[in-house]
Amino acid sequence: MILKEDTYPIGRITKAHGLRGEVVFAFTDPIFDDTDTDYLICEVDGILVPFFIEEYRFKNDSAALVKFEDIDTLEQTRQIVGSTVYFEKKYVTETDRDEVSLNYFIGFTIIDTEVGTVGTIVDIDDNTDNWLFVVERSDGSECLVPAHDEFITDIDHTNKTIEMNLPTGLLDL
């Protein structure tokens, strides 16, 4: 069974392409092309389901046409259109980690050098030029933390923590 915390979102199946089972995959992270994996994971009815890639080709720099095994008709593609596509973190190598999208860090815990544990990253706010980690605190409230290299002092991929040196007062906003 694939657990959501062992994956991170890399895009979405946006529509069917043709009548033979191809779909348009709009990706935010091209890691699937850079890493040795035979499948992508789609969320279907709230369940993470692996779909094995038969072939794919890039449509442009943010979309690919993908043909999955055993998806051969327009009707079958309709079942996955609109699905979020996930990638398993275990396939991300040390080299890849420098190039992954910020979505990879969903589920990581932020630890401030002064305050201690801030909370867990639950989402990425990319609506502005300065991307933000959406962090859920232990009391259930959320705060926004700048996802900026300047504040990050250490990343522990094994323990899923990001140590940061945040400006004084930032967490009080």
C-alpha cells in the first residue's frame, strides 16, 4: 500500500488525448523523467493507485502525453482525468534532491533554531514570487514560513526535518 506521506505531488492529469488511452499530464516537477521508475501514482477516489507507464513524450516544458498500461480507451482515461499525480520519495536520489519541487517537502517538520519545532508542512503557497511553506502547528493553527534558502540551515531527508533560522517575530504574524 502506498502512503501519502511517502509521496509528493508532481502534477495533474488534465485531459484525455485522442481515443487510445493517452492523457495529458501537466507536471510541476519533471522528476519522473530524471529518475528510474516505471510508474506514476494517481489519486483515484481518495486512494493512491500506481499506473505503469507504457510510454510518454513531452508536449512542452510543463506537459507530457502519457500512455499507461491497461488504459486503452477514452472511457478508461476519464477515470483518471483530474487526478493528482504523485511520485514516491524513495526514488529521489541525493542528486535529484537539489532539483525537486517544493512539494517534495510536504510532510517535513520545520524546526527553528531559536523557537524549536514550528510544525509540519501541509502545503506550498506559490501564488506569489516568494513561495511559502504552509505549516500546521501542534494546536491546529496554520502559519506561513518563507521557503527561502537564506533561512534554511539544514535539511534531514531521512528524518524529514528542515532546520531554519527564521527572523525574530516572523512566527508571531
